[in-house]
Amino acid sequence: MDPITAVGFAASILQFIEFSWGVITGTYEVYKSTTGTTHENAHISTVVNDLERATDRLISDVEGKTKNEKELCNLADKCHELSQDLSKILKKLQASEKNSKWLSLKVKVASMRKEKEIASIEDRLDRYRSQILVRLNFMLCEQQSSVKVQLDKIQKEGVRMSTETSAQLICLRQELGQAVKALLETKNNARPNEDKKKICSMDICSALSKLQSMSRSLSRENLILRRLYFDNIYAREDTITNAESGTFKWILEEDENESVYSIAANDDSSFYSSEEDDQELVDPSESSSNAEEILAIEKTLADEDEPTPGEEHKIDTWGSGNTPKSPSDAREAEQRRIRAQTRASFLAWLGSGNQVYHISGKAGSGKSTLMKFLCQHSRVRKELESWAAEKRLVFAQFFFWNSGEKLQTSLEGLYRSLLFETLKQYPGLIPEIFPEEWDALDSAILMFESPPFRIAEIKAAFDKLISKRTFPKHRLCFFIDGLDEYEGDSLEHWELANSLRNWASSTDIKICVSSRPHTEFMHTFSDSPNLRLRLHELTRADISRFASAMFEKDFNFERTHLVGYIVETANGVFLWARLVVRSLLEGVGHHDSQSALQEKLNSIPKELDEMFAKLLGTIKPSDRKRSDQMLFLATGDPPGNWLNALAYSWLEDLNDPNFPFSSPTQGYSDEEIKKRHSDLRPQLDSLSKGLLEMVPDTRASEDIFFGYKVQFFHRTVRDYLRDDSRQRQFQGRLPDFNLGEVYLRLSLAELKFVRTKQSYFVLPNSFLRDIFENRHYYWKWQLKWNLFLSREGHKAPFNFAKEASDVLNSYRQLPFSHPEEVEENPGSIRWGGSISTNGESTYLIYRKRLADKEFSYLHFAAWFAQHEYLTLKLSEDPNLAKGNGDMTLLLSASFGDDSETVRVLLQAGADPQDQVNLENQRNPEAKTATVWILFLCLFAIRALTQGPFFERCSLVLEEYLKFGVDTDIFFLLSTCNDRERVSEPPKKEIVLISLEDLVSLAQPKNVDALQTLLRDRAKQPFWRKTSSVISKFLPWTEPSNPITSQYNAIEPKELGHRQFLLHSVCSKTCQLKNDFSVRIY
């Protein structure tokens, strides 16, 4: 009995007790039966029927296993016996009374309470009530209760994802626990109040039923939301610097102090007097560029008060009565006016507007900081709630980031994030958006952890959400930052902009976006000042406030009248101002003179790229190598896209060729980690001139070993340093610093020095396993090791797989090293993985039930193409090439799409006809399959979908054909759409194609070699193109089953015009449906 079922079972027992108590005490009321019987005319037969229904709920087909479950089952049996006794009494009364209406008889029943038979039932009910209350109190409150453990688990995951249902569950559990305790206390009173007991008991019954329903719903919600969630869903937002010193408050609040007049008034006019460009700075009115800038600002403004469309609004900046003293003052006055207008229009959009509100700004103007500020500000939510009115607000945000992982730069990431944020706040939509998945979770308990949704499923679900357009009880608002950081090209940017505009055409959906002023976005979104904000034209006061706050932190502030020039020169680019302030603060700290600071300020380039070059050019020659190593390391693509900050502390250790190979596998202490972090922070700041920064890593905040990562402080820095010319400069100055080797050595060091604990080695905790896996993915894909080794005379610097295997053995043998771990090391690592196919694609999944099997690194290495390591292990034990039924190295390598590893294994004696156990719970008749048939299923999927691994898979097929395998293979293809497919498609929608024809259709690069091998192997075709000989639709057809012709063949040219999915793979003796799971490592 699962714990949630136990809750419902307990509710049924309590309901029966309260029903029976009401009958015995004469307090039971028949309000209305399903047949329309009312309280006044209800006969005793109605009560008898109600009793029978209440009794039926006491029957459970599930045997109790725990002590609590056994007690519940025992109590249910006692209640069942009591029901029979009570039923006999009621039927006896019914027979003895001519008019057996319950309204008249219940008084008689109550009057019989003193009779022995009735009194016995009452006493038993009283005991049973006490027992069920004790059971409930244990189930709901005691730590060792499996019900509490299960509810805590469901609730904890819901809280982690901040779902609405989890908050409701918390309140319900608290109320229920208090009600049970209150009723127990009432029961202990000498003369309990019957009405109070009844009301409280019935409240508990209702709450228990609600608890069971809510728990099951939340469990399903959690499973679906988990398939939407991805690890770095909040990573970009977390890395964005918070708005400093009150900057950006102006967009939501009036600010008396936002004027920057005081800066000009306080600036010492002599500050500019000694400079070569003195005249230009003292009297900007002589600068044509400044005058043009003012005109440009004026031209961007539209007159809100003028009803004529398209008419420009002209500002008489120099009008009499309010004439500023200088063009600089004019710009400040004009900016204050535009800010007030922008604030009014933005607040109006929040509170009552629709469509897309576009925040446009130059690179480095602070768009992402503003978007984060808005997403977190209570005033924004308050205004949006006014817009939602009687409906409930659903607020979701997404931050594109082209420096992050793929999901942070793609539409898939956008869809996943918005769906996740929307559905966790509006869980009632989940059954509508994911109906099949919801129903599947309702009808059966899944035996494996479902993988993340595929992009097609995500897109279909998001389209379904947007296509609703109106919602009965909710309104949706999305904030989307960095549209220009979306990975698509110009055409795809146009498409994204148009999609956003269409999404926001609904009265219940509106969207705020930010981007650089690219044509795709500027032309698609409205240019009305009510729906667009040009940020770089409005940040003068913010830059002033930021610079002033930074200088005021230094005790030498009175010597630094620099803010005015910074504001004038920044041209709205916050990033430039930040770098300038940082550079000047170094001089202030060294007590530089005013003239020295002035000279330094005027020498700083006005363009970002030139400024980056200037900053890095000031690095001392003695520090250049270390600086280059840090910057070069940060520009690459490390395993998992992130490097632990500690990796930068090991750069000097790399000078020792034995590092980290000779280092013991031993976890760092807290003191060692803190010291390394403390030492690294100023080194990063000094050697990168502030272009790199150490920031918290939210992925594993509970362990300071993974507490920080290193990143560029802005996207423009990364773009600058990743330019081809600067990459060549790094490579020229660091000829022996190979990034591939360095990343792997640093990764190995991380695996050796991590502090281990039991939860790291048991699923579903996957953090350390993910790190381990990412390093192998990097080895296999990013590094392109084969190309690296193909250089003449170049040898692999080390055998990464062997080193990783040694680390795993140390994990098993050594005590746990995490300071908070108290458990002893059982010496096991439960990281098992399996492959599941479902009709359209394959995906790697991690099944909970594999947690009871030991992780096989040898098969993991085969999956990740570590053929050198496999060759070494096979030379030590040739029998390893043979399968063990549960797994085979050949299958792991084949599903890993690496032809060289497959060739090594076939030459070592691996057999394609080895049988492998299948783990498909939905097709229990499918017990085993050969490696060859399983691989053919993978190949057909790759061929039909033409995915990224198809060419590699074709090379694996070539190795099998060279080895000599059965080529009398045919594939059954279904024309049904995957999302609409029923359990078995109609036969008329299934067609047949041979392996040779499938190869001809798919046209891999090695098609000629494959066709030659297939023709050489073909002797007597088992099937002809006009028919198929497949028996019944069983997952696996044994030779004893007769084979008959049932399906029509299809020509390759016809196949190319229609959409097909793989149904099954067929050989002479067997048929394997494309719906199975098989263990890989």
C-alpha cells in the first residue's frame, strides 16, 4: 500500500465510524440520495444502502506491509464486522415496522442505545475512533511514518519549485494535524461534547480526502514540472548585478534627487583647464556632435498630447523663462521630462495596457540590470495585479544569455522557462497543456524517471498555452530579456519578434522585452513612446548616482570631482562608466593627484573594445602569462559550460606535469576552500583588470566546494576576447597551453578534491554524476580527441578514462570526506543509466529502480568512446567483450554512436547476437533482444529523423556489415502522428521497407560503402518488396509463431514525401517494437 493510498484508506475508516456513530446515536441525517430521496421521505433501506457503500470502502486489495498499514487493515476488518452487526439491526427494524421511514425510526434507534446489542456497537465504535485517531496522528505527525515521509517528499519538491499547490498542501496538513490533536484531546475528556466530536471528525474526513487528492495532484504536477525544469533556468538572472545606489528607481517612482544639476554646480571649473581638449569640455555648445545628440534625442520623442498620428513633438529647449545655462543642463532638463513621460507610460502599461513593451538600449546600457530590477520590484507586481483585476496574475520571466548553455540561448529554453513558471503558478492548466502525460500519471505508477520533454512536445505545449488567448481566472505577463542574445540568425530574430507580438495580441497576455536596438526588433514592435523605452537616452542620472556612490565609498572622495565628465562621456553606456570608475578608484587608492586622475580619465577610450584593450595593456609583463591563462581559459567552452572557481586556483599547479595525477583523492577542508577563494578573488581582479569576476554558483549552494564560478562581468567582454585575432594572440603567447588538455586536467583535479557524501552516489541526486558525465561528454565531443591525436607525433597527455576509473575506485574505498556526512561509506555508486525509445527519438534516462545496481564504469567508457581504455581492459581480461545478459559493451558502444569503439570490440570477440535483457514494463512479453536488432532500431530512428548523430550511426552500421551480420532485415513504419498514436496503429497505416532501401532513402555520407556491403551480403531475400511476412503484433515474435504476409512494401521515393515513424524491426525470426528500455551502464 503506497502512503497516499493509506491516507484515503484511513479516511474511509473514519467516515465509516462517523456514519455508524450517527446511526446509533440518531444523529445521522439523510440529506439527499442519488435517487432524489429527501430527508423527510427516506426509508430505512436508504440508510442500509449508505452503510453498505461506506463498508465497501473498507475493502483493500493491497496487503499492508508496514506496522501502521497492518494496523489500518486490522481496524478495517473490525469495522467490517461491526457493519454486519449494525446492518442486521437495521434490517430487523425495517422488517418490524410497517412504515420504515428513517425520520421516524432514528428516534427509536437512539432510544435503544441502552440495550446490550446497541451499547456494544457504540462501545466498539468509540474504541475504533480512538484507534483511528491515534493512527492518524502517527501517520501525519511522526517522523518515522511512511505517510509523513512521502508527503514531506512531495511537498518539499513542490516548495522547491514554488508551486501554488504545495502552499495549499502545507496549510491543509497543518490544519489537519491540529484537528486530529484537538479531537484526541476532546476524546480524553470525561464527558466529550458529541456535536463537537462529530463536526470535528467530519471535518477530518473531508480534509483527509482532500489531502489524498491534493497529494496525488501535486505529485503529478511535480513530475511534469520536473520534465520542464533545467538546471540553469535561473542562472542568467542570478548572475546579473543588482541595480546600485537607487539606479532605475525613476522608472517606477518619482525621485526628487534624480536631477544631475548638482554635479555640474559642484564641478571645479579648473578641472578641465589643463587638458588639451579643455575648450571642448568647458563649452560643449561649440561641439556639433553634442548639438546633434540633443537633436537626436528630440527627434525620438513623440507628443503624447497631440492627437495627429505621426506628428513630431518639438521641444523648445532654449525657450525664455526656463533657459538652461548650458547645453549640458538642457540635456538634463530634457531627460527629466522624458523620464517622467516614460514612467507614466510604463506604469500605465503595467496597470492597464496590453501588447509588447520594448526596452531598447545600447550594449552595456544596463538593460538586463533594469529587467532584473523590474522583475523583483513589488510595485511592478502591484500594478500588474491591478491589470489582472478580479483574475489572478501569473508572472514569468526568461533571460536569454549567449554566454550560457544552449537552453539559455534557444527557443526551447524560452518555452521551457515560461511553461514552468506559468504552470507552477497555474497548476490547473497542466491537464490541458499536457493531457496525455497527466492521464498517464493518473492511470498508472511509472516504473522509471521520465526524461525531459522533447522540443516538439515543448513547442506543442507552448502553442497550446498561447492559443488559449483568454483564461477564465488568470492573466499572464512575461518579461523576456536579451532578445538579441537568442542564438538564431537575422531571419529567426524577425520570426521571434513577430511571435512575441502575436502572443501579446490577447487581452489576457502581455509581454515586456529588452534588446539592443536591432532592426528586427525596432521595426516589429511599436515605436510609440507608450510602448518603447530607449534606455541609453535616460541613464545620465543613474550613471551619476552610481559613480558618486562608488567614489563616496573611498575616504579620498573630496579629491575626485570626476562624476560630471563620466556622465557626459558615457553616452548612456553603464558598462563604460563602471569600467572607468573602477580604473579611477585604483588611482584614488594610490593617492594620485588630481592632474594624474584627470590625465588617466582623458586617456580612456570612448569605445568599449578600445577600452578593453587599454585596460589589458596595463597588465605588468611579469603578470602577463597568468593573466592570459585566466582570460584564455574563460573564453573557451569548458565541460558543462562552467568552471568551478577553484579551477583557477590550480592554474599554477599545472606547471607540474604530474598534477593532478600524483595528487591523492582527498576532499578539501572548509578552511582550504575558503583560503583558495580568498586568494583567488584579488588575483582575478588584478590579472583581468576586473573583466573576470567570481560569483556565487547557485547549482550547489549547500557545498562551498562548488560555491563559486568565474565569469565575464559582461557579454561584451566575452565577445571581445573571443574574437579570432585575440584568440590567435593568446595561442601565440601560450604555445604549450592546450585548452583541451587543461580543461581535463582541471576537471580531474575537481573530481579528486571534491568532498564526498552518500547522497552524491545515489539517485535522484545527480550533481556529482552530472559533473562526471559532462567531463566525458567533453572528452568525446568538444575536444575531438581523434583529430587532436592525428597530429604527427602527438600522444595523448594522459588516459583520462583510466584516471577517472581510479577516482571512482577511491570514492568506493575511502570514507566520506564531506564534513557534515555522518554515514559510513557502503562502497557503492548508484549511477545506472538506460536507453528508452518511444517511437520518434531516443533519449538517455536515469531510472529510479536502477539505484539498486552498481554503476559500471567500463560500460560507461564504452558509451563515451573511450576505446583506448577498453583496449587496455580487454587485454587484461578478454572475457569482458562478452555480454552478461544485463549489459554488453558492444551495445553501450553502439548506442554511443562511435564506430571505432565498436570496431575494437568486434575485433576483441564481441558478438552482435548476444542477448540483452529488456526493461520495458509496458510490453512485458518483450524479454530479450540481440545487440544487432537493438542497434537497428536505433539506426532506423536516426535515419527517419535525420538527427545530429545519424552520420556517426551510419559508420557504426558499416562496422557491423563488415563484421558479417544478418542483413535480411525489414522495418515496419507507421504513418500515425506520434502524439495522436493509439496503442496499436491500424494495419493499413503500416508499411514495410528493407534495410537496403532505408539506407538508399537516408543517403548517409558512406552510402556507397553500405550499399556495396549489403549487396555482397544479400543471397536469398527473405522478403520481397511487394509484401511482408510478419506475424501478430507481439512485442517479440518467436520462431514458433507462423509468419504471414500482411503489409505492403513502400518505395524509397514514396517514403520521402510522407512523415513516418518506426513501428518495429523485423528479422527472420523476431520482431522488436520501438518501445523498450535497455540498460547501457
